[in-house]
Amino acid sequence: MTYAGLLLAGGMGKRMGLPKALIRLPNGHSMLTNSMRILREGGCEDVVLVVGAGESYVRKSLDAARAEVREIIGDGRLFIVSNPDFEEGMSSSVRAGMRALAQLDSKPDSAVVQLVDTPDISPDAIDKIARYSAPDALVVATYDGQIGHPTLIGRNHWEPIASTVTGDVGARQYFNGRSDVQRVACDGLGSPVDLDTPEQLAARQRTFIPADVVRAEVTNDTVSVSYLEILVRDRRAGAVVSFSGTVRDHDEGRTVTNLNYLTHPTADETIKKIAHEVAATAGVRALAVQHRVGPLEIGDVALGCVVSADHRKEAFEVCAELVERVKSELPIWKRQIFEDGTDEWVNAP
């Protein structure tokens, strides 16, 4: 029996403050690519990805990580489905996903449904419930007797689900009260806990990331200062100061339309060195810094720096030092494209 993967990543992330698909995990993957990898390693040949809130940013993130995406998907296939009704809640993504699955030419017997904000579910859990794949299957994973994700939905149920589910509970209302739902114990095969709030994310991140420097990198992904602020939160800190360096639409009286950042291969090592040296300042609890590379549009964030410290004086001073050192020491070059079609390299050797 064949099965596909359905990855739901269309939510607004209201409690998190940003779409959760964009969040970077300590293993180097975003929540989105991490979930894609889990599904593929769990045996899903086709993966249907439903996007909604922040779709343009999610697509840019996927494009920036296209080499990683190609490596994850391998000889499988990725289908991206837009959900313009994402404000209605998770059920709208479920409906969009069910209808997209029904259009696959591979005609899978069932689909494993995975949420983008459950990063600790293992491929083994996917594989275990997928063994029950059948057109009439309705399977839920359980952990210590409690229902969690992933779930398995046979193709005979796709249209009924797409026609009936509403609200923000996904397909749960379709499963409730049915006698044909199978429970499969997945104890020891990861954790089904979903990350909904900054506090939950910070607690998980701190389990893996050393204190002080919680993020220091050069990245192709969208830089979110609000996300960096989540990472540096510390109960001992009395102040959090952030800096957001954005792409402006002019330079010395000339109109800038867009720009492109290029870096030396040592850039990532350099930004880590700067961050660790600045973090040694007394009173600093945590800091995070990201510099984006590649093509950027007007208004995009190029540099994000956030510092938490015991007092505001240290937080302001260390954040300013971090910004200045990155600007002066990071081997990065900026190509500005002007409205008249000309361009200019800044800081080029």
C-alpha cells in the first residue's frame, strides 16, 4: 500500500509572533525543511506542502535552501499548495491538502499528516503508522496513551474531510466519535509536542544551544529580529535591545531598487568569533546575530542583532558593539542596483 506525506505549514503563528515554518532549529534546518526530512525519511515518496500565512517568505526560504530541499526530496516529489483561506484556521489547510492529494497522479492509498510545528516526531513514527496504509485507513499515533501526531488518512476519507471540517482543529472533528479509528502506540519514537509559544520554543532551544551565543550565522533565509528576541530571553535579564538593519531605497541621492550581498567563505566563522568575543562582556546573558546574504528587496532585514543583559546600559552598549564589529569585520560585499540600471559595489576588495 502506498502513502504520501501531507505537511501543514499554513498557520499564522499568532502566539509565536511569526509563521513557524520559518523558525530555524539548532540542527541547522528550518522547521519546514526539518518536517520535510522527517516525512521523506519515513518513506513518503510524494510530499504535499500546504502554505498560507507568510507564503511569500516561506517560498523565498525554500528557494534560498533549494540545494537542501533537493537533497531532502531526492527521487521523490514536492508539491506546494497555496491556502488563501488560512485565517479560517487549520481546517482550511487540511481541506486544501486533501484536495491536492486527490489530484496526485501517483494515486497513493493514504497520506501521513504532519504539522510543521512538531519538530521532534521521528521518521520511525511515520514509518510505523504508515504500515497501516489503506484506502479506508484512519490511524492516530499515541504517546503514553494520549493521541498525538502524525495521523494517517486513507484516500476514501479525503473528500468527506475536505467537505466537512471547519475551524482550527484540523481533521480532529472528523475522527471524533468514530469506531474505525486505529490507535498505534509510538512511545519512544520522538515527541508529539507542538511549539506554539515563544516560551515553549525558548525552552526547547536552550536544551540544545549553549548559553550566551544562541545564534550567530550568515544565512540565505529571512532574518526575523522578533524571532531572535525570543531566543535571547532570560529570566535574569532586565533589558533586551535589538537592532534591525534594513535595505533602504536610496543612497547618496540615488534611488536603489534592490541589492545583493556576497560573502567570503570565512564569513560564518568570522561572525561566530565576533559574537563569542562580544558575549564575554560582564552582565550579558545572551545574544544573537544574523546577516543575510543573496538578493534582498527594499525593506528586507539584512542584519539582525539582539542582546539581553542584566541592565539596559550593558544591553545598549553590547548591541552597538556587536553591530559595529559585524559591519567592520565581516567579509561581505554589497552590490547596489540603481533605478537607472547602473550598479555599485560597496566594501568590495
